[in-house]
Amino acid sequence: MSENKKFIPVAEPALVGNESKYVLDCVESTWISSNGKYLERFESEFAEFCGVKHAMACSNGTVALHLALRALDMGPGDEVIVPALTFVATANAVVYCGATPVFADVDPKTWNIDPAHVESLIGKHTKAIIPVHLFGLPADMERIAELASQHGIAVIEDAAEAHGARYRGKRAGSLGTLGTFSFYGNKILTTGEGGMVTTNDDTLAAQVRLLKGQGMDPDRRYWFPQLGYNYRMTNVAAAIGVAQLERAQWHVERRREIASRYRSLLSTDSRISFQLVPDECEHAYWMTSIVLENSNAGQRDQVMAALANENIETRPFFYPLHTLPMYWAVQESALPVSERLGEAGISLPSSATLTDGDQERVTESLLTALDTN
Ligand SMILES: *Cc1c(COP(=O)(O)O)cnc(C)c1O
């Protein structure tokens, strides 16, 4: 029976603008590699979108983090504070530099990195903090910026999930020393695979550009003064990005509408809680996510299975990174909030293409699953 029901994915790209037209233009003009007009447009228009001076396109959000960290000269002996409740790439990029991630717990209401815990973790080896705007909600950037300036350390915003989010009116990507974005297929804006580093700092911008292009001296071709990488984006990917950006307002609006509808359909249910959105934040809602409360927390996997049975895809929250075997050595003690949320959280279908009917099916199936499991 359930096979007849339309499959509702947790996330799918919405390619509803000029994406095909611009990609075809790349192919017909033969500009398919890592130079071309779409790359130039994508970088300058994304910088404008974020309200920053510089935006450097790269091959994905993970290497965007690696580039940002390397531009800050992160290396062995350095510590970087990251939230435990995030995608694994946030910490892995630190390890790629030979530096050590230090895991901070998250706030029980906003689910974002807890500045009080960050403060207790800052030591003489701390060189940066990477706040993550989880699911699209800006982290507490004011307190993080205060801590960073008190201790003379850098802030890299991991804005992979937060295109278009705002904090005190300023866009994500403009709030730290550097910002990083992902344009993976399930993100708010996509290029298939892709990433971006943003900054207002001319020197860091030049360093990111150098590193992503094999470290080649911009004034002397084939002269490599330092170890770099091939982390470039193609013009084809940028062509998709330009088309996505043309409709950025629509993409962001759609996700906000979907989130507010989920909230109005579900928020009176005491078994479910949503991410608290502080007044100074505009959530970009990459995913509308819920946490099952109290005795319902243990039902998470059954609820997800019941939804899957109805052809509705959902996602569990990230496993807190300190619980992954490769990070046991760096973090032995518990981070209780991340652990509780990691076990009880579900991300609901949140694509811009989701219809009202789809959303009703999701909420009805969710409530039925909670009643019967
Ligand atoms: C998606 C994501 C990344 C990595 O981006 P990729 O483009 O998949 O490499 C990094 N951090 C967070 C928080 C993400 O959600």
C-alpha cells in the first residue's frame, strides 16, 4: 500500500530557474573548466549576497573549511574549538591541517555551540573557533566574537547550512574572520558539489585564492612558493550557482514558509520541541528539525521507521563528533546536551519543492507514529 504513496525526500535540489540554460552555455562555449564568466559572476554576486568584500569559490564545503584554516596558518600544536553537534567535516578540516579539534557542547534551546563552554575550553594553544549555524540558525556570534577578541583568536563561521540567514541584520558569512559555505545537492543553494570562502580581509582572501590554485604565485606562472591544493570550482558548477542565486530570495522564502507551517502544525504538541530562534537571528531553515522530548525521546528510531514506511524520508541528527571512534582520543568526557539531542532529533522533509499536501502527510504520519510507537 505504502508503495503507492509519493516518495517525499528529506531534501532535493530545486533547479527551477536558468540552471539548464547556463550549463548548456558552458558546454556550447567550451568554458567547462575552472575559468569563465560564471565563476566570476558567482563569486562577485555571492560576495554581494553575503555583504562581504571577497568570495572565493571552491570544490566543496569541506575544502572551504580547510582553505579558511590554512589561510589562518593552522597547523600542528594548534587547537580549534568546534561544536560536537555538527557534520563531521567541521572537525575533519581541522585534522587535515594537523591541528586538534576541541569539542564544545551546544545550548539545549538553540542547539548551537554554547559560548560559556567555549570560554572554559580556551587555552594557550587555542587559535580559532568554528561556530556552526546548525540547520541554518546563526550561532551566538556576539558572545563568540567577544571571546575571540579578548583572546586574540580567529572565528570561522561554518555557514554550510545557512545561506541567507541573518544575525542582527547581517548575513551569515559576514560575521567572522572568514566564512565558509557548501553548495552540496541538499543545501539551501546548490551547485551539485561546491563551496565558497567569504571574508572582508584582503590578505586572507589572497591567501585563499593562492591555496586553492596549487599555491601558484599570481605574478609568476608555474612558480609555487608554498604547498597548495587543487580546490577549484568549475565554470559549469558556477553556472548552476549563478542561476540559484538569481532566485535566492525564493529559495530562502520557501524554506521559511515550510518551517513556519511545520511549527504551526506541530508546536502545540508537548512531545515535540523546535530550535529556539533568538530575536537577533533570522533562521534560514536548511532543515526544519524537531527533538522528541522526555519519554518520547527513546521513540526516535521507531518514529523514523514508521515515516519511512509511509515513503517519507527523514534524517536523524548528527552523531555528536566526540562519540565517533576517530575522535575518542581527543574527547573522553561526556557532552550531555549534544548527546541528548543527537539521540532524539529528527530533520523533516524541507526542500523548497515540498507541497502543502506533502507537508500535511508528513505531520499527520509523524503524529500517528508518536501515538502508536
Ligand atoms: C554540508 C556541510 C559541510 C560540508 O560541505 P560539503 O560541500 O558536503 O563538503 C560542512 N559543514 C556543515 C555544517 C555542513 O552541513
